[in-house]
Amino acid sequence: MISEDIEYNKDIFLSELEASLREVNRKINMSKLENRKIGTISSEEALKDVVPIQWREDLFNDNE
């Protein structure tokens, strides 16, 4: 009984997974790639607006 339930749930999971993968596995639209602006920027330029995470102090002290 339990093994039948496990097999049934496994089959449902695999069916849903296959459906999801089919949806994700669409062909790449090459025209979008061909027409995009390509450029190289420095690490400094790429990271100029990055803001460090403001962690709460109690997370470091294991108070919560």
C-alpha cells in the first residue's frame, strides 16, 4: 500500500516536472541576441551602485 502511494506520488511529480521542463525548454530567440547592444564595462563601473547589506546586529549575536 505504502509503496503504491510512493510510486503514484513519484509518477505525479515526474509528470509535473516534465511539463515544467517542456515549458522552459523553448527555443532561444536568436534575433533578440543578434540585435542587443554589446559592450564591455569595468568591474568598478558594474559595481558602482552596489550597496552593502545592512544586517541587523542581533543576527550576528544569535539573539533571534
